[in-house]
Amino acid sequence: MRPALAAPLIAAAGPAGGADLTAARTQMALSLGWHIIVACLGVGMPALLLFMEWRGLRRGDDDYLRLARRWAKAVAVLFAVGAVSGTILSFEMGLLWPGLMGAYGQVIGLPFALEGIAFFLEAIFIGIYLYAWDRLSRRAHLLTGVPVMVAGVASAFFVVSANAWMNQPRGFLLEGGRVTHVSPWAAMFNPATPPQTIHMIVAAFMVSGFATASVYAVALLRGRWDRYHRLGFLVPFTVAGALAPVQIVVGDYAARFLAVYQPTKLAAMEGLPRTGPNAPLSLGGIFVGDRLRDALEIPDGLSLLVGYSPDTVVQGLDRTPPADRPPVTPVHLCFDTMVGIGVLLLLLAAWLAFTWWRRREIPRSRLFLWPAAASGVLAVVAVEAGWVVTELGRQPWVVYGKLRTADAVNPAPNLWAGLLLLVAVYTVLTVSTVYVLRLLVRARPVAPQERETP
């Protein structure tokens, strides 16, 4: 992604109409929602791939190596389509939001520039990794995959740090309505960067693990219990399952961060109408008027989670003017969805761990295998719900407390035309990606060939 620097005077032309603002937000939501799936797989799958190759080489195990070769092809496909969707996003940042990039591009340009460097490094080494599989020594080939893994994680860090800046803008001063005294490093390492980047990178590895394992869970449901399919399920599911409790701890850290730095977002996530101690933890429900209706409440639950005491005062929505509040019901329900799926995936991981501890095998019950087969989709839904919470929970601000979304959008008319074109592009891209990946899944695994050392 590159931040396009538009003329600051565009924002002075006035906010776009409601229809065009909705079109711009819908277009950005579609692009980000599509890209984040591919991006998560691009962050986590290279590490799984390298582990399989390393394990196969160390043990001389053909099943590990066959899996590594197949996953390498999937990584290449996902990288290619991710490059397309990432390029679309880079244009959208400048075309749809000139008020943001024109005013603050110099502040948040650094992480985007670093992400571009990481992207090119990843592109170079993924080409070397794929082309040189049978042309380098085994150790040299394995090492060429390490930059791919590191660059993928680095790209995620840089992009999410830019989003974290939108939640906690730092690294500049506003003097007379103009941005001055810019410090790009202070902007990138803002207070929201640690919780957001850790939360996102762990989520990316979980999506990669559960999505990969779900493919082999379907094969197990169809009776393919040979060692190749068992390994294809067990390794990525174990990695993702081991990260499930870690993610719950990180999520707790991120929520308590919000209690201090973005209390309005936390109040929307929990549907908390009033400030005070003994704040309940609410599950489900719809926010109507100034109260959350039909929710299951755990007395004192939110106060205990935020400050470990029922006497902890938690800020509610009553401290925020109605015009500055996010849409509460979708934020609250998406947050509940994310947490609920996380708990379900944790229970599945615990089931596998218990069975493996008792019998050293994968549970054969369909009560386990059916949810395991759905775990990839569930993990993706959880990530999408989490990003809805992050973005909608910041509204009506695009830069928290500094710039409203309506003031940042392009005032040009007919933004709906771009949205319709984008829907067509992503439809073609989705069908093509699914088609190619299905071909890879259905292809018969080939035993690894002997490599020739130059």
C-alpha cells in the first residue's frame, strides 16, 4: 500500500452526500473484508509450510514433504491474489479518502512505505523458494523460505500499526488547522500498536491453522484416515489450537486498553449505557434508545474484567454525545460473535488435546470432526467480526478525535459506480481463487523427487 497525497483543499469542499459516503464506506469494507482473509493466510501459512519442510527433512519423512510441496502451491496462489487486492486497497486510500491522506499522509506514510519494502522482499523470496525447490541444497532451499515468513509477519505489523494510529493518533501537532512537527516513528509506535498488532498477528496464525486443518478434516470425514491426511489435519490444528488461549489473554489485554484509551468503543462493545461501578457483562441483546434489551447479564462482570473489582467504574455511553457514538448494536453483536467463536475453537482444541493425551490419536467422533471441518470458516468469521468492531467502534471518526469520516471522503459524485465495478472484480477474483485452490485440493499428492545439489 502507498498513501496517496491529495490536495488538502479537497476536504474543504465539504463532506460528501450520505449516499456517496455510504458507497465509499461499503467499497472500503468490501475490499478490506476480502483482503484480510488472504492476508491472514499469507501471514500464517509460510510458517506452517516451513515447519513441514523442516520436519520432513530432519526425519526423512515423505508425508511431511508432500504436504509442504502442496502448501507451497497454495501460498503462491494466495500471494498472487493478495497482491491484486492489496493494490486495489492502495488506490482506494487515495481515491476514496483524500481528506485523510491529504492531511495526514506525511504522518502515516512510514508504515506503508515499510510494508511496501516487506512486500517486495516477500515477492522475491517466494519466487526463489518455488523455483529453486529442486535446484538448491535442502538446507539452502529451507532458508530461502525464512524471509517469506518474516516479511509476511512484518507486513501485517506495519499495516496494522497504521490502523492503530487511526485509533490513537500520535506523532504530530495541529497548529492553525495544519499538521506540523511530524514524527513518523512516534506515529507508528502509538499506544494502540502493541495490543492491535499482537491481536491481529495471533489471529492470522489461527486463521491459517484452522483453515488448513479444515480441508483435511473434510477428508477425515470421508474416511481418508491415512497418515498423510492425519498429519495435514493434526499439525495446523495443533498450532491454531495452542494459540486459542493465548488469543483470549491478548484480547483481554486489548479490551482493558480500550477502557483507558477508547472508553466509548468499549461501552459500545458491551452495550453499556451508563457510567458507574458494578457494570454487568452483557451477552447478546439489541441496543434500543438508551438501553440494551434482551441481553443475558452477568452481574459485575465487566467491572471485574476491567479492574478486577466490582467497584471498578466503567465509562458508559452517557459520557459521549450521541453524535460521537458508534452504532452500538452491530458493534456489540460482532464483539459477541468474535468472543463466542473464540471460545468454541478453544473447546475444540481442548477436546483434541485431551484425546491425544489419553489415546495419542485424533478424535474420530463426528461431533468433533464436523466443527473441526467448519473451524476455518469460523475463524474467518471471527476475524471479520473483530475488524467490524475495530472500524465501526471508532466511528464517526476516521482519525479518532481529529477527523470525521464524513469530512475525509472524496466529495466527487457517483461513487456507487466504483462500488459496482469493485463487486464485479472481486466476484471474478473469488471464483478464480476458489477454482484454483479446489484443483490443488483434488490433485493427487506426488511423492517428493530427489533433489540435485548444484
